[in-house]
Amino acid sequence: MTTQILSGATGVLALADGTILQGIGVGAVGSVLGEVVFNTSMTGYQEILTDPSYMSQILAFTFPHVGNVGVNHEDVEQIGASPERAARGAIFRDVPTEPANWRATGSLDSWMKSRGVVGLAGVDTRALTKIIRDKGAPHAVIAHDPEGRFDLDALVGQAKAWSGLVGLDLAKEASTTQTFEWTEGVWGWPAGYAKPEAGAKSVVVIDYGVKRNILRALASTGVKITVVPATTSAEDILARNPDGVVLSNGPGDPAATGAYAVPEIQKLVASGKPILGICLGHQMLAIALGAKTIKMDQGHHGANHPVKDLTTGKVEIVSMNHEFSVDRDSLPDAVEETHVSLFDGTNCGIALKGHPVFSVQHHPEASSGPIDSLYLFDRFTASMTA
């Protein structure tokens, strides 16, 4: 063990190939291991850092000014409080500033400390983004030590030894362990989150790492919502006699989670119940219908992705967060491609022909358009009525 004292640096990012980025440590002291991805969003950093789909990942923000509006108690996306169920590290070009926003209840730096999120600022995030773009998302260790003491060889060794996301089931860790009801609707100024009145229709949401705003958008359509753990059987779900089922977003490899989830999804499809899949739920629905998923080099992470709805011809600006993609060439004849990315042509949506079963890769609840994709929740609830 050879500890080095770096002059002026209190934070480092050590990539598996030996590349070292030095800067200023932010947030929690310590080190965490993960896959480094870049996110192109200009706003919403608190929602991003608490999205369970980012488990085992370190986020590099391409927008230079992060932290300006602080943090608050309302913009947390994960259901549980455990910080391990979301992003483990964050990288910024500039040191986060003190907050200046009427909704702020604290600073980003103090909030990261309280959650155990290790941060690194003062680095060339543009150069890091180019590395990810050209070589794929690297395995890395991000570390923060106020004394500037780092064993760089050991950090690189940890990054090199990590097996990565392929074959990793994280949904069980991200999921709730208990069934619960959800009643909160979407946020509006100045009242805050709505309390919509639920109608006669009921929906079961399988929680693979669900975001709160998915539940809020769904509740705002006027349905009763029950959230169940990721490992819940199809028999237990159908025993509740729901009018529809939602397969939520979540982290990890869809094929690994699909080892136990796909057989249950197939039973749900066979039941004839309307089904909506989002992100990880989309990927596992595709597997259940006979398609395959593949690991992407960089993934899609941001709030400015153009996606075309092939059923309407409409182009939407959407939010995305995924490292795995449905292989469009593997879609069986019974499955129709409904959405496609206009960035790289990858699959972003499917539907089972002749059945009320469909899914999308992007996040219709994430307000990046800002409401371009909210119609998908109405499309889902309309399928239950039909």
C-alpha cells in the first residue's frame, strides 16, 4: 500500500485503465466504486441523484453549474431512504455554489454528506465525457479525502477488479420489501403535490426501483395504486384483480433480474391484463415477449433526447437513463416497434400486437418536454377502460 499526498487535490477519480483525474472533494468523505456515466441534463440534479436506476453508478454532469438551487424535501425520487439505492458518486466541473432558490432547504454539498454520496469537482468533465463517448462507460473509484491522501494503485486495482453491471440484479435491493398504497399526485405551483381522487380502476405497480413521479403521474389519471415488491408472483398480483399492471424502472441488468421476473411477466401477459412497462420494465417485457437486450457502450442519460412515436408520427423530447437496450433486430413478429430514438435509432418502445400490452424505454413522468410523454399514462388507463 503506497499512500500518496496529492498537492492541492482532495478528490480523485481512478479509472480501471489507470487514468487519474484530480480535483476538489465534495460531499461525503470516503470512496465508492461504480460505472461512470455522463448526464446531459441542465436541471433536476436532485431527482437524478435519487433515481434508483443509477445504483452502482457514478454520475458526471456535463452541465457546468450544478447545485445552484440547493436541495429540498420534495424532489427525492426513490421510495426508500437508503442512499445505496441510488447514485453513489457525482462529478462536477465547478464546485457547487451556495443555494439561491425559494424551495431550497439545504445545500447540495451538505445533502451529499448526509447521504454518503462522494463527489469530485474542479475536473474537466468535457474530457471525461469524451473518454466515455469513445471508450464506453468505465469502471472507476471516486474518492474524497480532505488531507489529500490516496493510494492510487489500490483505487485503480479496485476499479479493474469490479465485474460491472452485466449479470448484476439490483432490482431486489432497489425495491420495496412491503406492499403499500400510493395516493400522491403530481406537483403544481403553489399548492405542491396534489391529492387526486381515485376512481374505480386499480393498478398494481411492480417495484423494480420505481420513481415517485411515475406513481404521481399514474395517480393523477384517477386510478387506485398498489405497489408490490419486485419478487411478487403473478398469482399474488392477479389475486388482487387489478385492472392493469405497471412494470417499473430500475437498475441493473434486465436479463439478470429477468431470471425471476420474466416468467411472472409472461403469466401477466397471458392473463390479458393491460400492461405498461417503463425503462427496466420495458426491457424485461421485451425479453418476456421473445426479444433480447444488449449492454450499450455509453448508455443514454439526459433530459434532451428526441424520440419518435411511430404510431402517431409525433416527436417527443424525453428523459432517459439506461445502460441496456432492447435489440430491435430481435423483436418477434408479434411485437411492434412503437418508439425509436432519433439520436442513434435504438428501440424506445414496443407493443404486443392485438393486446393492451406496451412499454417505453424513456421516462414519461420526468417532465423533460416538459409534458411531451405524459399521454402514455392516459393511453394506459384508456386501455383498461377499453
